[in-house]
Amino acid sequence: MISGPDRVLPPRSVQHARRHRSPGDAGESGRRLRHGTISGISRSGSAVGDELGVSGSDRRENGVVIVDCAHYQDGVRRPGELHVGECHPRVDDGQSFIWVGLFEPTEAEFTEVRAAFQLHPLAVEDALKAHQMPKLELYDESVFLVLKTARYLDDVEEVEFGEIQVFIGDGFLVHVRHGEASPLRLVRKDAEHHPELLQCGPSAVLHAITDHVVDSYEPVIAGLENDVHEVEMEVFSGEGHNPVERIYFLKREVRQVHAALSPLVPVLHQLAHRRVEFVHEKMQEYFRDVYDHLVRTVEKVNQFSDMLSSVLAANLTQVGVRQNQDMRKIAAWAAILAVPTALAGVYGMNFDHMPELGWHLGYPAALATMVLVCILMYRKFRSIGWL
């Protein structure tokens, strides 16, 4: 089940962190990081924050806005401290690019990054608001991609959504993550193990992120599939339980997942089959693989929707059948009870001249007649399946 139609962002942990931010944080947040300023990042060859698996609320409370900022030359990460203000001048050829990762920055915190890479203000506004559907927008200086992330919460049977906004341009890639779904701590690590792909520039990172997001839907699909099978068993278990509420929750859940995935299909199709600025031609075949995986995933989601519609129809049919069976049982027992009621009513009238009033066996004969007729009627209704 999903907690609301627009429950995607921000998550509860982020709301908690923002409620506990001190009044002075808003003005200083655009200048601070773990050890001082947003532009100064201490690292020793490994990513921090997201790559270390720190939770979203911990990152916010520790002041970590830029998760990692790295310079890659010939597919290899260069050592040393890198400042955001120094990023653009260091991109000196086609084999060099900057990769910056951020987690839920505010407008003030994003100002320096925006200025360093000359990001389009409309795309920046979308990245900060983080209530977007998957899309691909082309600007003069960059390409803006929105991805919807998801994770399955098995204990509450709920899908939690997040977003990743990606800016890719000439020699840089900036990703902004919102929500706890699909953390990117392993993406950078895995990408750095394939320098031959990173030599293709920031589009290799774009592929790594999209591939990770699409792969992260597999446990979501597995969780939904398990729920659908469980609700099928409930419907046909014959226990008389009506799981219609759970069916509707699952239908809404599947609808949300479909809404998050289906707009991404034309986006990946464009990356896989058309020439897109700032995307290396060699990466198109890799995007085709992600596109095929996404199409299969969307087909599964569509199957879940059809299955749930069939299960709901079957459940409603079973409810109607059970109601008819109940009505037949009620009608059969009413007919059986009508016989002794009618005889008792007749012989209960105060008249002096009635048949068999003076007969000594009249009373037991009347009782025997009632019992016999009731037994015959019971056997008849039982033989035709009414009882």
C-alpha cells in the first residue's frame, strides 16, 4: 500500500532532519560541508557520505550536501582535494570530466554548483523541487535527466519513491538525489572499476546511474509479484475472507510504479537510438541494454495490473456466488420451518369443532407429520445443493 498519491518526496527522515535544523543553518548551508565549506571536500581516494552509506538524516545533520566531487582523467580518478569552484577550469580535454554528487541541497547550497557548471535555471528549479516525472530535457549547455527511484518496504508492503536529477554537459556530470530509495554509494565505486567506460566521459556515468535505477526496481517487482500471488491465494482459499481492500491497495501501488517507470521508456529509447548532445556514441549500445531491461520491467508491471483486475473481478464474482448460496440456504430453512409453523398455527386456533380434536393420537400425529415433512424437505434441499 502507498501512503498517499503524492507521497514521493520528501521522505520522513528528511522532514525530521529539516525540522531540527537550527535557524542559522539556512544562511550558512550554502557555504558549509563536513569540515567547513561547500566547496572544500576532504577525501583520500574514496567517496564520502553516500558512498559510505550514511543515512539521509545523518548527512543533513552533519552538513554534508556535496557527497563527493571528483576529477577523472582517462577514466581514472585523480587524487587530491577538489573544490567546486575549481571544477570547470580543470576540464581541459575530451578525456577529462568532473563528477559531482549531491544529496537534497537547498537553493543556497546549490548556488555554487550552478554557477560552476552554468546550469539552466529551469532545470535547477526542477532539481530543487524534486517532484518531477522521468524526462529528458535538452539545453544549450547541458542535458537534464530525471529518474524516479523506488524501494520495496516488505514489512508494510509499501513502495517508497525518490528521485535522481542528472545534469550532463561538456566535461561534467552533476547528480542530485532526493529520498532514501536507490542510494548511489556503489555506483561510483563500480564505475571506477571500469576505466575503459569512464574514458567515454560523463555519459558513462549517466549509463551507470540509469542502469542502477532500473536494476533497483527488481526487488520492487519481486515484492509486488509476491503480494499479487498472496492475494490470489486469499481470493481462492475458500475461507470466506474478502481481500478487496488489499487488492485496491495493490492496484494503487502498481499504478504508482507504472507511473514512475513508463515515462522513462521514451527517455531511454532516445538515449539508446538517437544522437543526444554530450552522450558518447559508444554508450548507445549500453543504453540499449538498459532500455531492453526497462521494457521487460514495464511489461511485468502491466501484467500485475491485468492480474489484479482479474483477481478483483474473480473476488466480486465469488462474493456474488457466496451471497446467492447464503440466500438459498436462508430460503431453504425458511421453507422447512414454514411447515411446522403452519400446522401449529392451524391447531392453535380456538375453535370447538376441528378435525381430530377428540382423537387421542391427534397430538403425536401432528408432531410426527411436522417432523416427517421437515426431514423430507431437508433431504430434497440437500440433494439440490441448497443446504
